[in-house]
Amino acid sequence: MIKVGIVGDGYTSEELNRLLAVHPQARVVGITSIENVGRRFAEVFPNLEGYTDVSGEKIEIPGFFKRCDALFIALPHGLAAPLAKEALAAGIKVIDLGADFRFRSRETYEHWYHTTHPAPELLERAVYGLPELYREEVRRTDLTANPGCYPTGAILGLTPALASGLLDPDTLIVDSKSGVSGAGRTPVQTNIFCEVNENVRAYNVGVHRHGPEIEQILSRVAGREVLISFTPHLIPMTRGILSTIYGRLARPVAESEVREIYREFYRESPFVKVLPEGQLPMTKAVYSSNHCHIGMVPDERTGRLVIVTAIDNLVKGASGQAVQNLNLMFGLPETDGLNFPGVLP
């Protein structure tokens, strides 16, 4: 049995506990907190009543690490790297759900996150944890950088088309809409009910930190620098991300050919579902699941390919993908603890 420690007690930690509660080969042995020290985690999140017996605790190194085989770190940027460094030295495998190890370039991280990287020597060691692209690398690493939620949907949507030369890399637009849980559990005025209800708004246009994260991976796929126009929106629902992606086609192509390219690319990826012709993704169909649904429509009139993806931002966009990476890092079936459909209605 893999003994798992979790640092942090927000929504992603709740989802980790929910998923690992039914995992056949892993269990949570401890969770750290600041505000909920001494409280049962099932009291903080009542949906876990009867499924976990851990309580929030202060992190005490090395005592906490001695109980763990694997460590999930769910903290704001800048706080994970020092903990990861100590955990790795103790022989613990680390999955960071934050941003500290997502960039290969220290300069890029420091430019977008406006802080000095606490452990730049680990950047080359970390593997970007998108299994559909880097499955074998994740199997071999002891430090996985879990992707951001927006990048997960955008990269999965664009990669097959870019890798096959279908799209002009200079014409990519990603328009994404996210539920409010993506902003975390800490109260912020712009995310309270009266501000969000019956309202849709764009935010961080041109400056969202997930933009360069998407570009980094797409540049690897395309073999050249790729820049995108990325606009995130907040919509009045709890969870889910719908991304509508546009790119100019390099040549005329039938929808059946595009769909076959995508199905072949994701043939070994159990959580990516390429939808049938005439069906497009919706967030409710992947709600609470680790799946990514993808649909596409070549627009003959404009010469563009329109790609639509849907994920649950807290599962495939965060904790579910982290468990998927845990499975790979420990040589387990990729689907352990995750093989279930979304919730509809």
C-alpha cells in the first residue's frame, strides 16, 4: 500500500482524498493545514465522512515525511519547491499541483510569477505531468509537475493537430471558460455569489500565467516557438472548463480525417474521449471525472479548425491527473482509482 501525504487543505486536497479513498493501492496517511489543525478532514469536507480518518496537522519535517512514500503538494507558487527538495532528499516521490516546476526555464517562471525560484536546480529534473504526452517520462521520474487546469484542456485539444501539421502554429486562439472552484477556496470579492451569479467575465487577458505554460508545451510539439492568444473567462458554475480553440488549417481536410488523427493519437490514452461526428463536448458530461472530451469541426468557409474540449478543472485539471501521475510513478495501472464516468445530470 502506497502511503500518501498531502500538503494543503483546499479543494484540490479534498478531491485527492475523495479519489484516494477508493484507490485500491494507495491511502492518505496525513494532511497538513494552517487553519484546520486538529480538525477532522471529514468535518471540513463532510462529503468525506466515513471515507477518511485523517485530521489537519502542522507540517513537521522530517516526522511527516517519514510516514510517506509519496507527497502531493497543493500550495501557492513559491512554497512547494523547498518542501519538494527536502522530500526528494528523503526518498519520497513528489507531485506538485502548483506552478513551481512547470517551466523548464527559471527566467520564464520568475518573469510570470514575479518571484525568485526557490530551487532552480530541480527544474531539469521535473517532468511535466501530462500523461497523454509524457507517460514514459512520468513513469521514470520522482518529481512530477502537475499541469494547470487551462493548459490541460488546451494542450490536449491542440497537440494532435499541431503534431500532424494540420494547423498553422501562428494562428492559434484559445478561449476558455471556467467554473468558480478554479479560483480556490479562499474568499475573494470577485468570486463571491453576488459577483459571479448571472455574470460572465473575461479576466487576465493577455497576462494569465497559464498562457506561457501552454506555449511551452505546444512549442515542443511543433518543434518551433508557438505563441497563442489565450483568454480565460469566469462563468457562474462550480466546476468545469470548456475551451474553444481556433487555428487556420494548413490544407483542406475532411472532418472524418481530423477525427481519425485524434483517435489514433489518443489510442493508448484511456481518459481522452474523441466524440463522434455531430457531438461536441459539454462540461456536465465530464463533471467529477478524470476524462477530457474532445470534438472538432473544420470550418470550410473560413479555412479554420474549431476544436472544443471539456474537463473537470478539479479532477483532470488537478487532483485526478495527480492521481493518474501517482499511478504511473509507482508502476500501477493508469486508471486505478479513476475509472468512472462523469455525473449527468
